[in-house]
Amino acid sequence: MKNKKGKVEINNRTAITADLNGFCVYSKEHDFIEVTEWTNGDGFDVLISSHNDKSFSLTRGQFDAIKTLVKKLNKL
């Protein structure tokens, strides 16, 4: 689709949301986390909605590194 300002793309992105109460003892009512896969599949956008909202992006490699490090920490 094209308009006067340039090309416009419409994409479907896969996202998943969870209530934080089941995961975090510090969460309050209505706190949630949402993870959305990038359109190109190379990473994720993460939104943590709580008393001080946080939003960040990770490539798949960065995500894999975090998973690996957390597993190693849990073994200590």
C-alpha cells in the first residue's frame, strides 16, 4: 500500500501475554507481561506492565544468552 508519505506495510505479529501474579511475588493486580515476536522472526519486544512499566527488545541470540546464563546461575 502506498500513500503520499511513502510505503505502508501491514504485518501480523505473534504475541503472548500472561498475568504476572502467577510468576512474581512482587506483582500487583493487573500486572502483566507481553512478548511479541518481530515480524522478521529475529527477536522479541517485551513489555512488562507493573508499577514502573518496562519495555525492551532482544534479538534471538541475546534471548538465548540470557536463558543460558540463568540456567547456569540456577545450578550454583
